Amino acid sequence: MADRPWHRSLIKSGVRLFLGGSRAHVQDWFPGLSIVRSQNVSEVLYRGVKVASLAGMDRLRERCGDAVYIVGSGPSIRDNDLSDLEFRSAILLNGAIRLSGDTISEPLAIAVEDERFVWRHLDMLREKVAPGSLCLFSVAVLRALCEIDKSWLADKTIILIDDIRKPYGARRRSVDDLKKLQYVRLDAEGSAGFSLSPDRGVFLGGSVAVSALQFALYCAKHQVGFLGIDISNAGEPRFYETAGDTAFSGIARAEARIIEHLVLARQIAAERGVSFVNYSPVSALLKYDFGYDDRFALKPQA
């Protein structure tokens, strides 16, 4: 299946043309999706019918232990032995969902932010995401899933990834708007941010790893680990792809944006006594003093 159907590209262009840049993100939920969040009710509706309930981030925290691992789909995953990963400790990003139920018996959660992954890999989601799974999904991902198969969401536990800069149901926020939010930390330039309350929105930073990290740091007691967060080799096939069938990745182009968010997050983690550990020997994180730990490296055969 194509990365995005042609009608979505038309809607994206049309919404921007008619509503302008400050409300262009309306295309994420138009048409049909609505999200209701109040003191008593948190749910997702599609064309007026409830398709899923929304859970709070505490559902994530109550499931996890001392460490949370953010597992991406970078090629380095092929050289990892993940059998030693603690039960319910991994947040699987995009194609790393393929590890669920096999290499990783049960993840802490899965996270998908870009609707193009849904259009391209719906079969993987259907096969690998078990009923009751905790799913971190963006507004656009929820709408795409509803367009294709709204019943699929019914037995999943959904936690919303809401873009704090372009929130559901509201105009785009300026840097000045963000500075007024007590649960937000910005870097000196205002280009990178971190949400201390992911339920109220997270900063999107060029990779779903940035969003997942804000949830992970809310939950983790001692450590956040990074597996398959390579960034540097984004032009190569992901661990589940082949050379002849590789989806476009903008990760390499977004490297600076991703890193500035991770560096800010590392500062906040240090204040909380939480360490960041990189388990990819080829990650761009190495250039920014994240170090490397070979705990999960495949051991050579005797």
C-alpha cells in the first residue's frame, strides 16, 4: 500500500488553503474524527460513534519497572540479543512492533505517530498488536486507523500523542504561548521542548522516539535505554525491510532536530536522577556524548 492515499494529500492541501497555517493541522482529524476529554469522559469518536476509550499516562507508569527502553527499527537491531530485556519494559516504535510476541514477549507499549506507517503497515499492526495492548497513537494515526478499520481500536488501550505545538481542536501555539505553560521546558533558543505532563501534549521532534521519550521519562525510575535509535544510517533498510522494499525516511534530515530534543531531555532526566543509556554502536547519539553500552550486543559464536 502507498505511504498515503491521494485523497489525504488533497485534504492536507485544502485545509491549509482554507484555514491557513495556524489551523492547518485540522487535517489530522478531518473528516470524521473527534476526541472528547473531560473530567468524566475520555474517548475517541469517528463519525459520531465511539470507537475507543482514552487512557491516561498513569496506565503506562503503573505497568513499568525501574527501566524503560525505547526500541526503534534501526538496522542495528539485527545485531542485538533482546532476550535479556525485562518484561514489559520496551516501548516499540513503528516497525519495531514486529518484535512483539517473539523477541520481546510483551512490550510496555507501542508507539506510532506518522499516519504513513498505518497506510503502509496495517497488516503488521493487525498481526502484532494484541488485544489490551497499550498504544501511544497520534491524532492522525487514530483518524487513519478509523478510515481503514475503526473496529480494530475497540480492544486496545489508547494513550493520545497530542502535538503540544499543534494541539487537537486548537490553533497552533507560538513559542510565547508555550513559555506560559507550567509543565513545559524549552531550550534557550525555544526550538526544542519537553513536556513534563505528556497527557496534556508532547513535543514532536522529527522522530516518534522524541514523543515516546517524554512518556518514558514520566514513568522511568532509574534508566531510559535506547535500542535501534540509529539516526545516522536512516538511508539503509530498517531491520524488517529489504533493499528492494524500503520506505522513505526523513530521520537523517531531521537529525539536528531530534538530537536537540534528546539533549534537553537528558538534562531533565539528570535532574531526576534518571540516566540515559545508548545500546546502538552506530547511533548518531554517540556524537553527542550519549556513550555506548554493549549489554545487548550479540555475542560471537564459540
